[in-house]
Amino acid sequence: MALKKYVYSVFACLCWWLTSAQVLLPTYETAFEKQHAFHSAVIKKHGIKRITFDIIDKKDFEIAVDKNLTEVYEFNDSALLSRYYYTDIVSAFEKEYFTKPVYRRHRLIKPATRYTKTEYTFDTVSVSYLYDAQKKILVKRITDRSGIYQSYYYTYNQQGQLLRENRIRETNGSSDKSLFTVGNQVVISTDSFQFQLLNATQTKQLFYNNENRVYKERILIKEDSLHITEIRENYVAAWLIQKHVFTYQNGKLIRAVFTGNANGEVTMVREYTYDTQDELLTEKRFKNGVQTHEMSYITDSSSQLLSSFISRDLVAKTIRIVKLKYDFWHLPQEFNTGK
């Protein structure tokens, strides 16, 4: 009976995975990450090549301000994220401007006026990815306007488990900055990992540092082959403890909770709701019991793709309006209009 129930659960989850049209996909791995996670099956189904987030910020009781902020996600022909880049505000300053006086028949109608406007300087942060034949990440490479690359190189065992992570500072040896070739390399750190199967639902992961000493232990608890329900972490040489707890409903992540004491006791919560078509509808974020953000997601009825979302910062009293523009490997042309 238990086996029959388990098979039915897995089958139901797979059916949801294949039929859901939601572009954004909250997962246990990305619930607390700044970078968005995408449903690769939907990316592949629609042949999506690029998704651009056009961002406008608005303070309460003020007009919306376009700060030229963007996020861009590019996908390869296997529907895997190949590059992610975004603009970041480095500094802001007030600049003074003057309007021209208005004359009519040599008479001054409107005098010159002085006003100030906030100007911004930007940096573009870029993250690129390379994969192996099994679609595992081999290299994650991050850079900004400094021209220095921070790269992560990954090695896996035959079971697809991560064995080693090398963190390396690199320079681009190519004179063509659109083409990366390795110049200088400096190894920052090397982490290695071992996995121990404790029982049918629990796996222990050991983290080794440069000196081949264990510095962290992680316990992963799962309810089935698809869903991690809990992650417990503790650091061997310190009193640091971290814990993640994940709750699912109909195969979807509906709640993620993080607790830790690295910078004082902190609890962060993410709560997700979905509409009757199993599309992501809202997301709420809490810190130490106080709600900090609320997001509302809007799906285009014709394309069945996410068209925009609104993020309200309840602490800073601001609203971020994000419109999604899609580019495709193959037309339909109408989807490239940014609808």
C-alpha cells in the first residue's frame, strides 16, 4: 500500500512538472537566492532564448522612476541558463539643471527655473555558466566592470553528486572582451565533499576545506525522490547552526523557512500561493516574524507566459514593477514584441 501511494505521488508530481506553464519555479535550492529560478521544461517548450526584466521603482506617494535597471537571463538550446547579467547602482548624486526662459514677442513669459535630478552610475554584473553532457554545471564565472573574474569549477562523481568546488580568481587573456580565454589564475579555495547515505530518507554531506579537514556537516532529509523537506547544517569548529524547512502542496513549494545564528538569531520565511491553473500568484517574505515583501505575479492569457510582477517592499515603502520581455530561438514573431 505504501509503495502504491509513493508511486502515485511521484506520478502526480511528474504530471504537474510536464503540464505546468509557470516560467518562474520556486525550489528549495533557490528560495532564498536573489537570482530567479526558471522552469526548464517551460523554457524548452516555448523555445525561449532570452528573458529581459525591465525594472521601474516607485516610492510611496511619488511618481515612478526609471533608473535603467535591467536583469537579463539567456538560455542555451537545451533550455539551461547560459548567462545572467544585471545592472547595479554604484552611486547616486544630485545634479542641478536649468530650464530655458520662454519669450513671446520679446516679452518674458516664463523665466528660467532651476531644478535638481538624481543621477546614477551603474555597474553590470555578469554570470555565465558551462555544462557537461549530463547538464551539470562545470563552470560558473562572475565578473563586473573591474575585469576580474571569480570562477567556480565543479567536479562530480558517477552518481552526479558534487565532489569538488574550486574557487579561482581569473583574468581574461583575450583582447576581445566578448570572448573569454584564461589568462592569470589564482586559487582562492578548494572545497571537497563526501556523501553518506544514513537511511532511505536522510543523506549526510561532509564539507572539507583546503587542508582536507571537515568544517561543515549537512543533513538532507527528503520525503520522496523529488522533494527535499529539510536541510540541517552545523559548522564543526564553531557554534554556527543553520536549518531549512520546506513544505509542499500538490508537488509545489508553498513555504520555505530558514533559521540561523551566524549574525544573531534570524528566521526568514517565504510563502507561495498559486492560482487554479497552477500558476505562481503571490509570494510573501518575512524576517523574524515581520513581513518585509509581497510579490504579485501576472500571467499573459494569450501566451500563457508570465508577463509581469510587482514587488512591494513594506519596510522601505517602495514598489518595484517588473515587465518581462521574451526573445525566442524560433518565432512566433508576436512573442518578440514584449507583450
